[in-house]
Amino acid sequence: MNEESINYDVCIIGGSIAGNYLAYLLSGTPLKIAVIEEHQKIGYPFQCAGIVSKKLNELLSLPRELILNRVKVAKLVSSKETILRLSGDEEPYIIDRVGLDKLFYQKSKDLPNIDYLLGEKFKAFVYPESSEDILVFTSNRRIRAKMLVGCDGPLSSVAQQLGISNNVIYATQIRIKADFNENQAEMYFDEAWNDLFGWIVPEGNSVYRIGLACSKNLSRKFQTFLTQIGVDYTQRIDQQGGIIPIGLMNKIAFDNILLLGDAACQVKATTGGGIIMLLNAARYAARCILKCFKHQNYSENFIKNHYQIPCKVILGKQLKFHYLIRLLFQLCSNKDMEELFKILGKPKIKEKISLYGDMDFPKRLLIRLLVDIDILKFLVKFIIKKPRMILKTVSALI
């Protein structure tokens, strides 16, 4: 390791979409930025189902070549093969996830104020005495910076050094040529894998991304799922694995440091997706960083006021609704899920879902569903049956 410190204003750990987008947002400023990425190639390993709402195009002006497909219908399947088809104006994109990671890397990597240090692993940070800086140690060098941003995923080393850890589940996915419906994304619910669900996502050209996420016995449960849907694992094109943070957004502001993306658990607990949330959070992060330099204030309190609080107010509330929905599904037995599917399949409920459904911001829909008498009856019966679990759920949200 080079014992001499290299000076930067901002050191970003992680060169996935969170770190790359933040670097891009700061690229037009005088700030000198380092992005540390442990892999030699941006975008790899590929670890995402890649289904995202059309808000992505509104946020980024997404290049057409990154949009592989669009789906018109969400097909939900219960353990007893009760099917619920939902549709609306959302029509989410199936995207080239590797291409999305590379998009802002390509825009930023050759700029004079941004250095990408690839194949380099973050090791630790320290606060030097008599200084407002932060020292960052990587596998190759020592960096002195004013601010450190942890964008290094669900098992973030930056977060762990700060005493923050995420609850996680594990996911696996194959890509395979198959004969499903290319206009619909499918989700399979079963109490055997109630941490999330199994999925079939149409990538286009008869290629499908088929995956499952759960907390334990992933390989066995995934094979059970593939058998259930009639897919031969040996015919896969390739396979990916991943880790999904599940829970509520953590403390994300510290002296000289902020957390962003999966490291901050800015993830929808209903689906494990977080692209829209982290892109919005990155904008708050960029504004906060600029304010820190303008006022020469890098304290936890300042970062909290200008980053953590806006994130909690705007994004955190929506993430709580996702978490509440996930906990409800997780507490449901297969019998409960059958009853819920029948209620959600009623024309009046499907109409509300079609009109007010939102993949990212579910509050508006939930408020309208909670005044429906059938939904209320189901919830009251559910609460009476499992009062301790419900109390634990509510306590987690307060």
C-alpha cells in the first residue's frame, strides 16, 4: 500500500448504480471525487431481476437500448395455483441492469475531477486527530477526503464499521429460453418461501429471468419452484446470485459519512427492488454534499438535517408501507393467502388497484383499500388470530 495519502473531496465506495449516479450528479461541480469499486468490471456480477417502473425513464431519460421489454400484466399465483392478474398504467420496464450500471460510469469516468479506482477494495476508515478530514484505506492506497459515501451494497463494509447491519435474504436467478407470456411478470407466493416470492420476468426474445429469494435452504426451495413451473434447470443460459436487504431504512448520516442505496436499506421490502428509491436518495445525497462543502460543515447533525431527514420524510414513509405489506404476506399461511387472493380478485378491488396502483409509492392505494369492507374484515380476523405478531409488526414501524 502507498503510505502517502491521495487527496479527494468525496470518496464513494461502490461503483454500482448508486455510486455511479451520485458521481454523475456531482460531476459538474469543482469537487474532486474518487469511486472505489472492488470488481474490475462495472456492472458485474449481474444480480438483479431488472424490473422497474416507468418512473426510471422520467428520472434518467433512459436510452432505448437499455429497455429490453415492457410488461402489461402482473400475474400473482398462490400455492394452490389461484391466479390473480393485475394491470394498470404502470407497464414496467425490463432493463439491461448491467447497462444501467455502466450508463453513468461511461458519462463520468473520463472527467478530470472523477477517478474510478477499479479492482480496489475498501478496508477501513479512521478519523485523524486535529482534522475535519476522514482517512480511507483501500487494498492499494490511503485516501484523505472530506466526505465518505457508502454505496457498497447490503453487506456494506462502511456501514458495518459504523455499527449498522442489514437483515438480508438470499436470491438466485437463472436466465433460460422458455415459453411463458412475454407480456406479463409472474410472482409465486408460498409459505415455504414467504420471505419474498418466486418470479418469472420476461427479458424478451423468449428469454426469461426466473428466480427465488428466501432466508434459508435457497437451493432446495429454488429447485422445488422450478419443478412447480415446469422448468429444467440444466437448460439454463446462466445463473446469478444476490443478497437483498430487508427491513426499514437505517440511520444513514454520520460525521463525514453518509450511506446510500442497499447499504442504507433503501429497498422496497415487497419486491427487493430499490432503483427508483436509491436514485431519489442520490439526489438528496448530492444536494447535501454540496451544502456540506458550501458551509464547511461535515457533522452528523448537518448531514442528518440535509440528507437523512428528507430521505425519511419522502422515501422512508413509502418504504414503511412496503415493509408493512411484506410483513402481512409473511404472516399469511397458504390458507390466508387464498382468502386474500379471492378478495383482491373482486372487480371493485381490481379496479382500485388498476387506478391507484404504484410499484414504488403504495400509500395512495393502501388508503383506498383499507376503507373496503372485505379488506377490513380480513384484517380484523387476521389481527384476532395473530395479535402478538401484529403488535410486533406495528412496534417495528413506530
